[in-house]
Amino acid sequence: MQTDNEIRRKRILELNLEHRDRDDVIATLAARPGQDQLQLQRLKKKKLLVKDQIWQLERQLTPDIAA
């Protein structure tokens, strides 16, 4: 049985892969002349949401330090 931290780490790896894939798609589409800017903006927004999810999960892995 996996611990919560193992599950989080696995999800972080999956999200990192998704983030890189979105980055590749954005770069490819942006290189094409006449590309739909609205589509690019939506892809970039989704990419940022994935990055936020990664950040939140990484934060859960790091224990709080008492002041």
C-alpha cells in the first residue's frame, strides 16, 4: 500500500510530464504563422494550472517549520 507522500510524488511526476507536453504543444503552435491566439492563451492557462497543482503537492510534501 502506498503512503500519501508516495501518491503525491507519483502525481507530481505525472503533472510534470503533462506540463512539459503542454509546453511542447504551445511552442509548436506558436511557431506556426497565423495561429489562433485564443487557443494559445487557453493552453498557456491550462499549463499554469498544472504548475499550480505541482506547487501545491510539493508544498504538502515539505513539512512546516515552526518559527
